[in-house]
Amino acid sequence: MKISLIEPLGVPGDVLERLSARMIKDGHTFVSYDSVSADVEEQKERMRDSDIVMIANHPVYEEAVLGAENLKMIDVAFTGIDHVPQDVCRQKGVMICNAAGYSTETVAELVIGMAIDALRNVAKANDTVRRGGTSAGIGGREIAGRTVGIIGLGAIGMRCAELFQAFGARVIAYNRSEKEEAKARGIVYRSLDDVLRESDIISLNLPNTPETKGLIGKEKIALMKRDAVFINCARGPIVDNAALAEALNSDALGFACIDVYDMEPPIPADYPLLHAKNTLLTPHQGFISEEAMVRRAEIVFRNVYAYLEGKPENVKN
């Protein structure tokens, strides 16, 4: 089979060589690219004649899938698969596998870091001292004793809850189903509206699906406390980001920490959140750490070997 890695995985070359050695030894053809495909035609060329295509978090074009006549599997080095044309894959019988779990710790740690920054004014303090200022007025607040609301209590949401509890916070959560493990840890399940109303810090940890798209709109944002901290390290389209920017600029919401947007960075200059006050914005880096990049590479190569052995893992469709 021809196996094509059509964009970089962010790991050193020796890691890629180690992980691909077995498939080459077994007589398969392995091709990798060290850049993201710039357009549809380039992506079509990279996928042509491939039986298995490995990708990361950049969109796969429908035309490229349709043009890959031998394609049997798309192996996604990412948790979400909303950047893959799932309907076309379903029509063609193309299997989609993901790398669930690789970024759990990395994303959760960024959520905690953002919360600390928002409450303790870390970035603001850095700017202040460089301008010759003092600590007057920027002492901030503690996580300990505050109510943290987790929206989406999957693996990442659960890890966020554990870390916030370690800081001494009370954790409440909204999720479609309730887990005994969470209850045993003292996490209290509430309705979505109640989580939004009661929380001092809100962490959004849902996947982007037709059901969750636009879930946090103007009405839901209006339920949040005026001094609440809203953190989104999940997916951008779940939130009406224009309404979020409006709430921040009108002091209807205290602070927002955002790692994901309606598009992948670079963000257009007129994007409302870029001009909203009381924000901490990062360029979709939540899933990126040295450790996470190696973990996801190991998972996606393991997905390939499992498929070749007739025992596919992490199948999403």
C-alpha cells in the first residue's frame, strides 16, 4: 500500500523514521511532506494513488478525497475530525481514524495557565513592569475557593476539573451524560444555564458538531457573571465570537481566554476578538507541546498498523 503523510506532524525526523520503519520493512511505500499543502491541486497530487492518507489539523478538500481513487483510510493526527469531509468519506467508504487522547494533558495545562493569567494579570504585569510601572492595582484573585464550570466532561474536561480541584476550586459541570467517576471526585452536574450563571471561571471543552455549533451565543453569554472568566480551548465555532467580543467591550463579561476561532490563524485584522478588551488570545496552540506531538505521532502510526492488521482502532465513522 501507499501511505502518505501529507503535512508535518511536528516531530523530529528520527521519530518519523522510527515510526515508519516497520511499514517500509513490510513492503509498503511511505511518503511524507514537510509543508502544508497550499491549495486543492497540490493536495490532490499528494493524495493521488494513496491507500492511506495521514493528516494533522489542516482541512482536507472534498475534491482531493474524490480524486484519490485508491483511498481507504484517512488517519487524523488530531482529536476533532470536523476538518475532514465526512459525508464524502462515507460515500466512498473511506475510514476516518483520529488520535484521541494525545493532547489531554497539554490542553488542560493551557486552560489552567490561562485561568491564572486572567485572575493574576500575568501578561498585564509583564507589560507594566517593562513600562516602569508597579504592582498597584494588578494583584488579582485566586483560583482557590472559586466555582469553576466545565462544559463538556470528556477526557480533557475531566483533566481540567482535576487540576482546578487541586487548586482548591469547587467544580460544577454540564455534560450530556453523567459519570460516576466525576461524582466520586465531588464534581456536581448542573444544567448548562446553571453552569453559566454560577461559575466564576468557565472552561469550554466540547467537540465541534452540528449540535454544538453556535451553542454559546448571545443569550448564553448574557447568563455569565459580569466578572466571570470564559476560556475556550475547544473549538471556535461553538461560540458566537462576535457576541463574545461585544460582551467584553460592554463590560458584561470580565475576561476571555481564547485559543480557537472561526478559522485557523492567522486571524483577519477585522476579527472582533482581536479588538476586544480584557482578552488573552493564543494562536491555537493548546494541543502543541513536545510531548503531545510525539504522542500523537505514535497514535496515528499505530492506527495505520492496526488497520493493516485488520483490527482498526480509533475509528470515528
